[in-house]
Amino acid sequence: MLETRTRAKTGDVRTISSDLVSVPRGSRLLRILLVALDATAVATSWIATTAIWPRDDRTPAASILLIAALVVVQIGVFNALGLYRARVCSLRAVEYARIARGCLILALCALAVAAFKHTIVTPGEVARWISATFVVLIVLRSGYRAWLTDCRRAGRYQRPILLVGTGHEAAEMLALLTTHPELGYRTVAAVGETPEAPANGLGNLPCGDLNSAVEMFGQFEATGALICAGDLPSFRVNQLVRDLLDAGAHVQLTSGLRGVDIGRIRPAPLAHEPLFYVEPVTLASWQLAVKRALDTAVASVMLVLSAPLLALAAMAIKLQGGGPVLFRQERVGRHGAPFTLYKLRTMQVGSERPTDLILDLNVRDGPLVKVPNDPRVTNVGRILRATSIDELPQLWNVLNGTMSLVGPRPALPDEVARFDTELRARESVLPGLTGLWQVEGRENPSFAAYRRFDLFYLQNWSVALDIIILLGTVESVFLRIFHGLRHLDQDIRLAPPEVVDPASAAGRQEARVGP
């Protein structure tokens, strides 16, 4: 008998169901919002380009008609490319590639119009407009992603799913989805061969046997099902996939692989059976050379361009209360060798070591430390952190070869002392100014997420992955600046003005000043 049937007598299932109803799914609303943003990108880009390069021989009516036609074509093309599907938009690299492909198709359509009617649009206008459209699309979709991520962390716009499996793999998947609420999944129930959830690491999740999968899918108003294939016999997997698809579920299956980039997996069916081939990691020497060349070129240009900004920041730090401009801290680099990391000083002088009170405010688990509204941070320091300007001196670390633009976050010696042997493998590469964890999991307090992102990078590193991370960093920095400045006044008001006495923390670990 289902555990949920027993709970129904006491009213537990009714309570759970009402909770689910109170969480808005909003898939249609989200899709409408994304379509509206894409249409806005097309229209505003055209208006901007025609305003900068005006023409007297085109009537306003012709412009309006052209914009309307381009928006309709754009929505149709993007829909055909799957750009309004969650499984596409959740992968930043795939989304960028398909946006570029959609813009190319849109440009070809506009060029076809130009070939017949130059008075409506010219090839030069198409080139300027499509370039602006691509940039605006990326910016608007990045803002949309940031907004949706915040909403999902707050429990909104999450898809209720049924977990199929109650074994070790199911427990791992439940922990993954719980650790990453920004993925947008909320596990509402589980079914398996052994429906004793508490004994299998599934906590208080309502559970039933495999024969009740379709019934529980409807009872808990789930919209999708995640099948942990490793926990089930193959014949049951096939049967459950068919039954759940017939019930209208979005079905996903685990592969049993961990830490393998999707780009290394190739469909390789045998006798029409869905098998996959896993590409080995091959790092040619030229990739290391390209990585170093990219580090040197980008860091040099960024240092030159940011020099005026660094000078202003240094003046602000001095005017706030004197003291050194730079903060130096020992970190663990490649092969475990220590090096000096440089940052702009954001804390009050002499308050680098945390007191017990500061450590009690830590919101991260494991060896990592993060303190919201840290009372040791100055008002200028809050601005520097919110805008990531305090990280710019690390470009010198990139130039002198102790860091790379992309890599695992440089860890403190006391953090490294608490890493296990597998995670210590991160020392085989240079630490990075940015990395996969900073882009994908910076706000996630779980050490498990930090560990998983670092190990994923080590097992899948390539120049292409570095470029994707750099593009994601540009997006996340702008969003972090917007988010940080929006809450800056509140952070300054909440921060107590007194300086923390460093003497009370003698012998404690040094505080981590940002990642």
C-alpha cells in the first residue's frame, strides 16, 4: 500500500497538495515573457540603428511594417530552434549558439528583402541591425535568467516532479536538486522497488511502489518524472517511460555518468538501441599554449583599460580611512605551491581575522566562508565588492603566471587542509580569476556544489570551455553589479559601524575576502 494513502487518513497528503498548488508553475507566463523580450530586442535594435543612421527615403509606415514582419519571423525561427524550451535555455552555451543561428537566419531573411527592395532595407543596415540584435538578445535573456534564478531560489516557478527510484542514485539526484533550487525542480514524491524513503536517504519524501507511478504522478500534480535508471531493472525502465509519457509527463532519465560534459557524449545506437559513446579528454599541447596566450592578451588589455578605474578606487580607499590600498593574501596555487594573491582592500585595517561572531554569521557549509553584510567591510569596500572592482588586481597574478583567467578558485591553506584527496586534484591546474563555480554556483552555499563544479572543470577542461566560462563571467559580472548596487543602500544600513577587534581572534584562520 502507498505510504501516501496512509498519510491521507491524517490529512498529510491534502496539506502537501495545497502547498504544491500555492507554488506557481507559470510555464506559459515565462514563455510569454521570453517571447516579449525577444520581440523587444528585435524592435529596439532596429529603432536604434535607424536613429543613428537615418534615411529620408523610407516612410515610417514601411519601418513599422518591416519591424512587425521581422518580429514574426524571429519568433517563428526561435521557436523552431527550441529557444522557448527550458531544456535549451538552461544550457548557456547551447542557448548562445542557437541565438547566433537564429540571428543568422533572420539576417538572411532581411537580406532577401533588401535584394528586392533597397528602399525598405539595405545590406549595410541589416549587418548593423543584426549585430545589435544579437547583443541585446544576450543582455535581455541574461537579465531574464538572473530574475528567474532569484525567483526559483525563493521557491517560485518550480516544476513539481516525480522521482522514479528509491536507491542510491535517487538519493544523489534528490540531493542535487535540493542543492540547486535554481534548476527549477521540486521533488514532490518518489516511487521505487523499495519504498522506504527514510532508509534510503530520501528523508520524508512521500513514497510508493513502481506500480503506483502514474497514480502518484497525478495525485501530486507533477508535470515531469526523473527516472533513475541505475536503481531499476531495464524492463521496468522501458515500461515506466511508456506509462509516464502516456500520462503526459516530461520524462528524463539519468545516464549513470557523473562529471562528464554533455559535449563529450555522442549518440551511438546499436541495432537501434539508444547507446552513447563518451569521447575521451584529449588535451593537445597547443591548447595549453592558446590558454596562456589568451591569459596574457586579455589580462594585459584589461589592466590597461581598467587603470583609471583602479586609480579612482585607490583614491577612494585612501580617503575613507587611509591604510594600504592593496590586500595581499597567501593562497595555494598549482602543484600546491603558495603564492600571493592581490586584491583591493575592502575591509577596515587590521580586521582580516574573523571573530567567533563573524564565523557564526557564515552562510556556507564546509571549509568555505561567506558573511553577508560583513561588519568589517567599509562603505567603499561594499561598492568595490558589488561591482567586482576589488578583483581587478588579480590580473597581475594572471600576467605573472600564478593564476589563469579561468580555473578553480584559489583556496586558502586552511581550506586546502580540509579538502579530500580527490578534490586536491584541482592543484594540477592554475587557479583562476573566474571559473565554473563562480559563474554557475557562486551564490550556492553548498560545499558539495563547489566541489562538483571544480571536479567537472578538471575532467572536462578545454579552450572552448574556458571561452564559454569567460562569456558567462561577463554576463554574471554585469548582473552581479546590477543586483549588488540595487541592494547597496540596504547593506550599508544593516552593517554595524564598529570595527571588529582582531585581537580577540588570535590564532584563527584568515578571513577569505571574496572568492
